[in-house]
Amino acid sequence: MTKQRSIKNTFARHFVFILACSLLATLITWGFLVLLLGYLFNHDNLLPANHYEAQLPVISEYAKTHGDSIMSMQGQAELEKVIPSQGINYLVVSPEGESLYGDLEITESLTRQKLLARLNQTHSSLNQFVKYVPIMSQNGEFIGVLLLGYHLKVTAANPALNPMITFGFLAFFLTPFLYIILFTFIFGKRFSRMINAPLQQLLQGAEMIKAQNLRFSMTGTSSITEINRLTNAFEDMRHELEHALEREWRMEKERSTMFAALAHDLRTPLTIIQGHVEGMEQMEGEAYANRRAQYLQVIRRNTIRATKLLQDMNTIAELEKMSFRLQPLPVDIKEFADHKTVEYTALCKDKNITFDTVIKDNRTVKKPVIFDPYRIIQVLDNLVSNSIRYTPEAGQIYWRIEITEQQVMMSITDSGIGFGQQQDLQQAFKQFYQGNHSSSRQKGHSGLGLYIAKLLIQHHGGQICAENNPSCGATVRFIFPLQDTYAIQTK
């Protein structure tokens, strides 16, 4: 497995490799140049940098002993025999600074004061050194100045070989920079390959997502940590997008199924209403008074059924909106339970069903519980109405409330027929699921009550489940966490 490093460490390693390789290659090249120059130029034809400077004392001594001939220009030929023609330029000037002869170029004007000040001294001029040598007569008088110009650099005894020396020194000084450029290109190309492959993979993935194709996967295979993290994050994003699209597809399918079920469930009461209205239109006289009353009751029941179904659909549409928010309030749980117990007891009277409530508060400090009372009432109303629907005459329904320091638990337990099969327990909270009871539709059960209850409990941050009791009946239990503030977020 390739060891992963950060971009910073990878870049630093490449930089060190560039410097190390450049240094090694430079040393090898320098050694080769030294051997090559040593082979081409031995001690006889390679002159050191101070070769011409070392000849100045001889020339100076000649100027002191042959001053008269030098100043009369009759000794120019003899003087040029003493001065090397290739490495030293000269100029003979009078004591007042007037140029007499020679090939040394002086750009400044020379005066007697300058000449006297520079006698026996060396000054730099035009990238060369100029030695001011006094010229003395046989009587010891100062009669002129000999200017000797020279360079301090290694040269060849044969001037034709000087370009090779220049090239050698130029190569010597430029070699490090050339190798740095070369190895920067080599390691830069290698670094580019390290990041180019995953970046191309990311670009291809982006194009595939743009084309709405999420059937691909990406894995981080680069040796750079940040690149792998980017690739893995991209893969996580693609995975989430894929799941989001699948969820959207399922929701769309469920929505289509829901509308189909809604149309079917609405069609039944509306058909009944239409048939009874048409029947009533054909009834005339007092003889049909009782039948008209029966028809009106049927129309009323089916109108209520259709209205309830539409109300449930509106509730679901509201709960599934992203903008939906609960309205939490501090609730006195005992007062809340007492009030609802009175209502549910009245609803159970028609079937002579006993309704009991048990509250168990395990908290050390009893204080109001924060939740949305209107929405929790919706949940309880749906659960209790289901229990009443499936509980036989003289049955029992229990409402149990238990509060701890962390959560609130409520359950509705009845002695009814329960959930028929394991499949009913697994799908009880799905839209329009009505189980296998033949009386479901006859009792006006649309299959939306438990689904609405599930959505409301999820918005409270809780969970809801159903189970059959060991003896008979069923229990639907939901739990939601205690909130310290009013800010209950939707889930």
C-alpha cells in the first residue's frame, strides 16, 4: 500500500530531491570539467590569473633604467619586447598627462596632479587594472609615466584557446542553475502525474453527475492525503445524491400510489352519496319519509368519511413540507392527561369500553414538559380512534404515560383483535395500509392515521412502534426526548 503524505510534505520532499539531485549532478559535472580542462591545458599552456601581474616588477625595473629611450620613442620596439603583446596593454605619457604612444585606452583626462598621486599604485579602470610606473632619466629626474593595463583571469598561453576557457568557466557557474531547472521539470512532471489522475477522475465524475449518471464509484488511490480526502468526499457526495434520487423516486412512487388510493377511497363514499341522492330524488310523498331519513344518515356518514380523508391528506401535505415547524409549549402533563381522559372516556361509552390512564413521573424535579400539545393530541386521537374501532364491546383501553429525566413515553394498549400478521406490524405505519381485516374499509379506515402519527413523532425527534399483546389486542408506543427549550426542530 502506498504511503500517503500531505501536499506540504510531498512538495517539500520533491524540493529536497531537486536540490540533492542538482547538487550531485553539479559536483559530477564540475569534476568532469576539471578533468577535461586539466587534460586540455597543462601547466605550460594554461596561465594563472596573476600571470601578467607577476611580470610588472620586471617591466617597472626596465622603465627606471631605460627612461630616456622610452620617452624619446626610439625605444618603443625594445619596450614592446619587454611587455607581453597579448596580456598587457601600455601607454607612455608625459609628466603633464599627454599621451605619447601605446595601445592602452584611457577615457579620463590625466593631469600632473593625478599622475603624481598614482605613481607606483594600481587603479581599476574599464574592468581592468592599471599600474602607474614612473619613468626616470639617467640623472634620476621624473620625466614621464608608463601605464600598464592587465586583467586578473586565467588565460591560455595560446590566445586561440581562450574561448574554450571562457566556455569552461561559464559552464562551471551555470551548471547548478541548469540542473535545478532540469530536475524541477522532471520532478514537477512526476508531481503533476500524482495529482492529475485523481483530478481527471473527479472531472469525469462531475461530467457523469451532470449527465445524471450516478452509477459509478470513486476511490482514493493517490499518495497525497488531501487528494484522497477530496476523492472520498466526492464519492460520499455521489453516494448521498444516489440515495437522494432513489428516495425521491420512491417518494414519487408512493405519491402516485397515494393519489391512486385517495381516488379509490374517495370514489366509494362519493358513489354511495350519488346513489342515495338519486334514490331520494325518486321518492315522493310521506310514505318514503323513513327511507329518506336512512338515506340522509348514509349520506352524512360518507360525507364525514370523505371529509376526514381530505383532512388527513392536507395534514400529510403539511407535515411533509420542509418549512413545517412544531409549536412547542410547556405542558402540565397531569392536567393534559386528565383533560384528554375525559374526552376518550366519553368516546368509549357507545361500545361500553373502559378507558384508564396511568401516569408515572420518575423525575426528581416535577416541571412542565415541553412539546407541541396540538400535534401530540393528533397522535393520541388517531391511536385511540383505532383502538376503539378494533376493540369489541365491553373491552378495555389503557393510556400509559412514563416520564424520565431524558424522555417521555406514551402507549395506547387495547383488548381488541390486534395486528393480524407480522406483515401488519411491519407495514402498519405506511400510507393507506389497512391490514387484512375485512372490516377496515367498511368502518371508514383510510390507512393514514398511523402514518400521520409517525410523521408527528419524528418531528418531535422520537420513534413510534406497534406490537401485539401476549393475550389479546395491540399496543402502540411512542417516545420522544425531553426538550429544555422551545426550539424543537423538525426531522
